[in-house]
Amino acid sequence: MIAVSGGRSSAMMARHIQTSQKYRNHNKFYVFANTGQERMETFDFLKNMVKVWGIPLNMVEAVGSSVMGVGIGYKEVDFDSVSMNSEPFESVIKHKNKGVFDGLPNSASPYCSGDLKTIPCKKICDAVFGVNNYVKAIGYRLEDMPKRITWSEVEADKRRIFPLLTDWDFPVGLRRLDAFWNKQPFKLGINSRFGNCELCWKKSNKNIVDNIRFGSRSVEWWRRMETQYGNTAFRERKSIDDFVKLAKEPYTPEIDFGNSDDEDGCACNF
């Protein structure tokens, strides 16, 4: 299972697995889980992976249920039927609020990435390969160590592989990633910080403000969710309107000079 996030790192990993002799005898299943909050530029990027590289990309979306005891399901979609208005995300929130959780996902209850990405991808791969009869390829790179994974974890993990960390003489970092993409006939049409869920609550405060300034179709959706469920998902209990207000300011020192360790807070991996 090759987990394609819609970003440059996982795309480089997918191309490497597709073309490397190391993986020539493996059955490969490329999968992208749509949350309904990705930008159009992400889908343009994915379309190019299919058209230019010939990667057979599979796309899934989470399907929640209002029935107690029924878990998260999935449906297969394509570029014509993919959800663009947060429908999978809203479905998961409703699913969780039928008695297990109360409110929107947040740092104390970060259920969204698991239910939106991990579970749908696992279920479709279980159907293809047999339950747990496969390994997952994850696109971590040098900058993800040790904050998100350590060498000891890489070596001990029997269910996941990390090709960008292990398949070169030195782990792939940003410089090598840039060099790879400079040679490709297509590019991701936005800065990486605008990718994946455009207003993900795991992003740093500065990143969310930048996304709103760049333009986001999800602001009204977050307002509706906050009203409906009575809480906010964002850090420091900020509401979406707090970020909208900050985005209108020409200078926001509490964000621009905040904790830099918060900057890379967004990471959804299958």
C-alpha cells in the first residue's frame, strides 16, 4: 500500500516505488484518501501523477454511520465524483458524535485523520490483499526525524516502510526533494503549506492565517460546524472567526513571532 497524501514527498516516494528495481516484484496499490477539504491544485497534481507517470491511483472517502455499533466505511471515488465540500469530514464528525465523542476533533481528541484516512485506506487494502496481508509505504523524509519518527522506530516497524529514509545513501531531505521535482514535467501548483486539509486544525496558527489570506472555501463550513457542535477544533481554543480576524490584520506579532516548533504541526499519515 503506497499512501499518497497529495504532497510532494509522498508523490516522490510513489514514483520511486513505481520505477525502482527494488519493488519490481511487489504488488502495488496506490491510494489517496480524500477528506473533502483538499484544494483543486492538489487534484491537478494527482491527475498529473496518473497522466504523466501512469500511476494507477485509487481514491477513497470515509463514510460514517448514524447507527450505533457500525464503524467507519469507505467508498471508492474518481476525479469526477470526488467530494469537494467537506462531505467526508462532516460524515466522520456526525459518526463520532453518535455517542462516542462530543464535539469537533481537537488536540485532546484527534480522531479525524484516523477515521478519514487510516481506516478507509486499511479497509480497501484489506479487501484487495487480505486483512493486514501487506505493508504500508509512508513518505516521511529527513526533516520528519526525530519529531515524527526515529531510526529505532524505522528499524522496529514491521508493518510500515519508509523508502525516502531508507532507500538512498542518506535520507531524502528538502534539497534532494527539490532537485527531484526540478526534473519533473509537472509540479504541485501551490506551496506545500496550503496542501491537504486547507484549514486543518493541526496546522500552526500562522499557517491557518496564511491559508485564509490565500483563499479558503472552508471558512463558512467551520463556522457551521462550530455552531452545530458547540466547540472549536483549533489550538488555544481559537474559533474560525478569530483566525479570520487575524487574517485581516497586516501584521500579527503573536503569530509571526510565535513558537517556531509549532510550525510543522500538520501531519496526517495513514
